[in-house]
Amino acid sequence: MTQQEALAVLYRFWDVYWQQATPIEEQSAQKAARRDVENTAYEALLVLTDSIHGNASPGGSHYLCDACYMRYADGHLYEDIGGLCELCRAARAAQPIPVSEELSV
């Protein structure tokens, strides 16, 4: 898949997403088409990720940071967020814990 094809898939995904956002009864053909678009869109995201960010470092995550989507995640997972890059992990560590969360621990 080329970058142009990947971008086209993302636009197609966008169109299908908004069509599906309207509550209508789906036919099995619509469900199959939606699954096909979702799978192809995911492949497009991976192609764009590799072409824009280059290959992930060995031993690191092959996925982008779930907070900023600007850098590869560092390989550590957080239950409430997912994978974070080093900058987002450092920013999260620097944030004070809200009082409500301190009490529930």
C-alpha cells in the first residue's frame, strides 16, 4: 500500500464512520463492508506510521503514543491510557494526583 492509497483509505474510513454514526439497522453486507474498511484503515495507519516515523527501535513499541500520537510509545503500558512516549510519561509523572484519587488508593 502506498502513502496515497493509505491516505485514501483514511478518507474512506472517515466517510463510512459518519454514515455508521447515524442509528440505522445494519444489513449483513453493511457490517461486512464496515469490517473491511476498519481492517484496511488500520493497515493504512501502520503504513503511514512507518513512512512518517521510520521503523520502531528494537525492543520498543511498534505503536504510537496513545496520548499524543506524535512519537513511538516507550513500551510500558498504563491501564487507563495504554502506551506512552517518554515525553508524555514524564509529563504524566509531573502532574499532581487529584485528591479524589489519593483517597481511593
